[in-house]
Amino acid sequence: MNFVSHAIVVAALLLPGQAKPAAPAQTMYADALAREQTVRVALAATKAPPAALQDVRAVVAAYETIVKTYPASGYSDDALWQAGCLALDAFARFGQAPDRDTGVRLLNRLASGYPASKFVKQVPEQLARIGVETAGAEHIRTIKDIRRVVLPEVVRITVELDGEVAFHDDRVGEPTRVFVDLPGTRAAPSLVDQTRRFDGDNDVVRQVRVGRHPNNMTRIVLDAAGVSSYSVYPLYDPYRLVIDCVRAGTTAPAPKPTAARPVAPPVVRRAAVQTPLPATPLTTWLRKAPGAAPRAAALLTEVYLARAEAPASEPALRTVEVAPAPNAASTPPAASPAPPALPSRSSTGGFSMARQLGLGVSRIVIDPGHGGHDPGAQGKGVTEAELVLDVALRLEKLLAKAPGTEVILTRRTDEFIPLPERTAIANREGADLFLSIHANASPTPQARGIETYFLNFANNLSAASVAARENAASGQTMGALPDFVKAIALNNKLDESRDFATHVQHAMIDRLKPANKTVKDLGVKQAPFVVLIGAAMPSVLAEISFVTNPQEARLLKGTVYRQRIAEALFNAIRKYQAALKNVSTVALQ
């Protein structure tokens, strides 16, 4: 029975000339709540019928009737809360301004008329959904849908949201699962506490669970049996989170070098390149577009998604033919593992693939960022290119004294080396480890601290912004985007790189703390740095300090602090070398 029929039946039961006495507040509220549950099913449908909006408004009116009839009842604040949220949900679904205005009016009435209500604290969150800001309000985003697409290289899970969110991902074993935590979110009614099953094939990731956690945290859990590795990255307009799960046995090709930047012969020392960067669409956009930096990392994925979501008759990705590196035999290939029984992403421990194969580290490539016509970040009296080169030379001297360790620098003078060529040097030299050294910058002088990155898609705006700045001198054209994104998505050195990055971050904080009491630990992060793409070995990028912070700039100008940075990086490398071989105690646990 629909709402109109229900009203006719009720009216027919009334005797002429008599007024029906109002039902108790509890009964009216229970009736309205039951009707809301019905209309929310229609509201959440992929193709909601036009009549659903009228039904929603009728339920909102029923809640308002409770408040008008029993303003002092304990059910009135509940009714205002349910009605206001329902109206805002209707606005989000159909975009009709009257529903937005109704929702704002009812929630404001709740806050002003019932200040002791338990719902008052949540009013700012609801208003923030539609851009009505309240001091300290947190944007609560809605998870609208979860989709699965089977592609040649990966199985893709797409999580659709109504706005941008930060996220944290990890992998656990027994049974093997991948989970993504989304703070400040809630699932649509059709997804709350549900398991989305994808039947019809025998491929990986056949079910996804959605769970609620305290403080508006939503956890999405993927059944990851048969998944060797995965990547999580955001896409925009509309915003969605993409989880690419790589089947066991699939590996990533290195990105194809562009014609404008051919790979040079295997010579480590070369003349400086003083020609200006080509005015490619990407570099022009990065340098001139307002607000481009936060979106740069997202741009890296757009072409990939467009191809991957093409009709099934079209290839989702280009096939890239890559010739083997001359010294490839010196580095054992990393086989694609079966799903690990233990968590594969534990920092500084656990059975990563390097540990399973018993691999060590002897040849290390140190990459001082920027150089030549690209000075990098600039502070008062200190330039990134000069700073990181000095630190790299100091680190080389320390490593030269370590037995069984060989060091190669991508540059020794103030020269410019294209970003892809730096990684190519490491691959040609058969390096076991790649460390790119950089210094940070921010338009806010108060920004300070140390952070270390490994290659993956950025999972927050801060990491995307750093990647955009460091990649601005890449000299790459748009044609490289699909291959870059594919290489990131199928990165099989993620676990080892994350372990190494954790050692670097910890060592930097420990060594610099005595000389800089206010040093800030910004943590280990992930971002799509061009200089790390295609590396055949664990690779990280260290942002050793902010040259734009006055206090840190003063320290960075001195040789003592630079030596401490080099010693910290040396300690990190040595600890990582030792950790790879120190697995006996872990195996016995």
C-alpha cells in the first residue's frame, strides 16, 4: 500500500464531523520511522523513480507533525534529526534546493530548540555535507557504491564517494585480506554492514565487505586470496577510490622512455645538460595552472582509468615491449609470490619477497635530486640542488668504508639529469638499492620536518603536492602517462621499498633530534615520483628537511647538520642491509 492509499483508507475510517484524536508521540514516531525505511530503499536504488522524492517529502512532513503536535515530547528531537538528515539525503540524490533548505531549517531548529539533545553534536557534520560550514565541522562523505571490473592485468575494485577523503590501506593474512580505512565517511544504506559478492567467474576478489567503526570510520575489506600485490589511488570528477589487485604471476613493465629523452649509454658521469625543459602540456600545466599541484598525482591516473573502463572489445592497456637491462643477470628476478601467510607489509620485519629469496644489498645508487638549470626548492641562503649533492657526497664517503658495499652517484656536479635517466642508471648498474635525496618546500614558512616516500599512488593532498613539485622537471609528455600508471599499479617492489623507507625515516629522526629538538616526524608516505618509477630494486625518496623553514634553513647551511643527515642515511642503509639477513628469529615466532 503506497502513502496516498494509506491516507485514503485512514480518512475513510473517520466519521463525518469528527476530528481524529492525535495518536501518541511514540506511535507517530514509530510509524514515520517505518515509512522512512521504505523510502530509503527507493532512494538508494540506482534508478530511483521520480515518485520517490514525493514519498520522501511526505515522510519529512510526518516527522514535522510530531514536533508540532508534541513539542515537549522526548521524540521531537529524534523526529527533527531524522527529518533533517532525510531531507539532506534527498537533496544529495535529486539536487532539489527545497530539500536542502528543509534539511538546514530542521537541523538548525534541533540545535536551537533542543540543545540538550544527543544529536546536536552531529548537526555540524550534516550541514557540512552541503557546504554549510560550522566551526570545527568535519566533512562526512558518503560511500555510494562499490564496483568490480576484471581487466587483463588486474581485478579492479572502484569505490564511489561523494567527495574526496584520506585513506589508509594495508594487507593481513590468514586468510589473506586487503583493507582500506576511510575516516570521516559513512556507507549508503544499501552498503551498511553488507558483503558485496561478485559471482560469475573464478577470478580474484570475489567479495568485498563494508564495516562501520567508531568516529565515522568505514572499513572496506577485500577477499585477497590469489592477489600478489595491489595499489590504491584516487580519481576525480567524480571522486572515486580505485583498488587494483594484481593476480599472482603478473609483473609490471618498466615505462617506455620518450623520444625526447632517450636513454643514454651506461656511463655514470656525463656532461651537464643546460637546455631548457620542453614546453610539454604537462610541465606547462604543473607550473602555471592555479591549484595544479594537489591534482597532479591524480592526473597520472586519468588516462589509465579511461582505457581500463573502455568497452570489453577494446584493450584496457597498451602492451609495452621492454628490452632486458644489460646487467639484469646480476640481480635475481623477483618472482610473483603466492598470497603470503604473514602480513607482507610489516615495516622492518616479516617475510617480504627479498627475505624469502635471501637477497642482500651491496650495490647502492645515490641520487642527489635536481641540478643544473633545475635548482629545486630554494630557501634563504640554501638551494636544494646544492644541499642534496653535498649530502650525497658525504654519504658516499661513509658507505665507501662499509665492507662489501659499492656506491654509484647519478651526478657528482651541478648538472641536470632527466628523472627517468636516474632510474635507468640504477637499472643498468644492477643496483640493489636506490636512494633519491631531496629537500622539501612549502608556501607556509612554519612547515617543517622530515618525510620519506616510497612509490605508490598518493593517498592524500599533501603527498600529491610534494610529488607534483618534484615531478615538475620530468620533461615527460602525456604519452608516457599510461605506462607510468601501469608501472606504479603493478609495482612488485612495494613491500621492500616501504621497509627501506621506514628505516630511513626512523634513522633521520633519531640522528637529527639531538641537534634539532623541534624536528618533526612527518612519517613514511607514498606518492608517484617519476624518479622512482621503473626501478628494478627497492627505492625511496627522502625529503631531508624544509629549506623554506627559517630554522631548518639555518641548520642546513652548516656542515655539521649536513654531516648528521648523511650519517642518518648511512645508518638506515646499514640497518636495512642487516634486517634482510636477520630473519631467523622471525621465522621461529
